[in-house]
Amino acid sequence: MNRRELFQRFGGAVALNGLSLSAMSRMALANSPSSGTLGIVDPEQYFVFVVFGGAWDPMLALDPRDPAVFTDAVIPETKIQTGYDLLGIGSDPRIQTPNMTFGPYIGNLSSMSEKLVLVRGMSMSSVGHSSATKHALTARVPSGESVRGSSVATLLSSLLGEENEIANLVVGTDSYNVEHPVWSSGFQSSNVDDFHAALSEGNVSLSDSQNDALYQFFERERRNNTISRFDTMYANRESAQLLLESGTSALFDLDSPDLGDLKQYFGVGNGITGSESENALMAYQALTNGVSRCVTYKAAGGLDSHNGDDWQTQHGPRLQNGFNSVAALATLLEDTPHPSGGNWLSRTTIWCMSEFQRNPLLNNNFGRDHYITNSALLLGGGLVGGRVIGATSDQKMSSQKVDLATGTVDNDNGVYISHEHIARTLLYRLGVEDDLGDYREPPITALL
């Protein structure tokens, strides 16, 4: 049996060296409809979900303001404070491109503005980190702390990733599966080293006779017991063995000289893209070597900058490192031909997200608190680049309604955009018109 057949037979969670594929209590086996019955136009599509944990500051990257207009003198009226004068990077550090204007810490992504889509003025349901992160990953508002749907990556993996070894790879963040097949669940690890260790032989090697004895033991126990944990144990061992024998671990061995050029390109260890740079390298390897259909990785953390010292010195550089990792990944995907034609970026949609954004006003500690609006950045996968969808208002940076067909603000007849609209757009882009994720919102057709 192959790995997928084992999952369908036993329904067990894969646990390799202590890394759990997902919590079994949140899984349910189900049969995914085939791509043909769903109307998927091109099944050779891939997805990367990039998480900026802690809530990013829009002024510093995705939704800046002109400091000559939004001066300290008009703060009582606008409730907007750029704070650029506190950063020591110039009076107007914004980055202007022909397509859009960025904050000072957008990094190397500014050179790809013609390929990017910015979604501004998104309306969030919560400013609590845990619930808002669940909303971002699943594109469904949770019920308290309980998710009400699977991760978007899990849904897409269930549609497209049945032939991939690890259809849904997740590093440094969470993943959820409520109703899809077990094999489409997020294979979670904290970092690339842990992921590599999970796919590698342990420190103790067993002889053939010892392996045979263990195999016979598990088979006997599985036959003689009706307790589900024996099926789980058996499935764990068989699935782990299949992955160990595949040689996949070599693709993620950061100590291997074979990855030297990739490590240099992604800036692993040189500070250009931060400690998360290896996560972008991992995403490239997993996608282009056929290991995964969807990859979710953390590009930046520690963004919960309520304190002025942290906001002034750490928030911006952390953002920039994360965006640099995305730029490096997107550029290399664009330079890599895809076997079915085009390049890998044309077939890979990258969605950069954070749980919400930070307040446009500095607090009494010269940091920024939580705020109910948000932004998103997307590129690749056939989306129309060089566009800005929606906008925040010039008073309080409030969310505004958007015409989904044009992407322009329409407070009379438009709708407030949220993660649900983006997730539905990704499905629609595949040719899936049914609301499989129960997002209950239409797609943003201006992106297509």
C-alpha cells in the first residue's frame, strides 16, 4: 500500500519523531470530489500561505500615509500618526513605484510591484491574536477559540494534492482539518531542521530481523485488537517508513553542500531575510520537487509591538526580512520553468497575511495597539498584478466598502472585504464555482 491508501484504511495521524500531522480530534475522513467533477480548469496550481505573526503595521509596508499631509497637527482630526519621524529613516521614507506606494520596510518586494496585488481596508472580526489567526488561516470566523472550518491550505490540498507525498506542509504556524481527508491535513513542524529530522532515520538503526519482528508485532496487535490506537500505531510506522525510504529528507538538509547555492540565494544565515529565510527555501524545495501542493510558512514573528522601543527598532526590520524572503521565493519560482509550461510563479499563488493590523495612532508607550482593519498581499498564480484593491479611509484608517468587480471603493453599493473573499477567489480562479469552504462570500473578480 502507498501512503494515501494507508491513511484511508487506518485513519491514523502520522507522527514522525514526535511531530504530529494534526490532532485526530479535529479530523474526519471524507472523500474529496475529483477535480474533474468540480470544474478545475488547470490542476497544476500550487499555493503558498505566508504568515506574519503578531499583527503588522500598515504604515511600515502595505498601507502607508504621506507624512506631509498626515502631520502631527491634524492627528486630532485624522486619528492617524505615521510615526516616521521616530524611526530615523528620513522625513518621508515611503517607496513610490508606478503601480503603488509602499511603506519603508517592504524590502525587495517593491521591485515586483507590477506583479503584486494589495488588498487594503479589510474588515476583521476580532483583535484577539488566537481567534484572528484562526480566521486568517481558515477564512472563517471561529466560534470563540474553536475553528469552524479547515485551513484554506487544507481545502486546496484536498482538491489538488492527492499525488503529493506531503500535500500540505506547514512550518512555524498552525493548521486545521475539520472535514477533509487525513492525507490533506497540515504536516506541521516548528522549523526546517525539525522537518528534516522528521523525514530522516533516527540515531538508532534496527537490523532487518528486528524490523521484521516489529512488523509482525504490530500486525498481530492490529488483528487481535479493536482499539483504534493500534491501527494508529501501525499506520504511523508504515507511513513513516514510506517517507524515510523516499529520500525526501535530503531536499531539506540545511547541512548538505548540495543546498549551498540555495542557502546563499535565500540568505540563510546572512541576515538578509532573517531567521525565517530557511522557510522560504523549504517552500521552494517542497513545491518544485513535487513534495507538496500547499506550503504555509511563518515569514516573520514578534510583531506584537505595543512598546515603543520594540516598534521603533524591531518591527520594521522583522517585516522587511519577511518580505525579502517572499521576494526571493517569488523571483526564483519565476526563474524556474514548470514541466507543464510557463514558470512556477505563474502556477503558484502566494498570499501574505497577518491576523489584523496595528492601530494608526501610537499609544502612550510610543508603540501601536491592535486594530480591527487589515491588509493582504498576493502575487503569482495568474492573478492580475500591479493593482490595489480597496482602501482605508483618511480618518482612523477605517475599512471601506469595495466593488468586487472593479476593486475600487464603493461605500454605497460595495461590500467589506475579508479573508473569506480572498479564499473564495482562489477557488474561483481554479474554476470551482461551488462554495466548498462555506465562505458565504463571492470572489473578488477584479483579481481574475
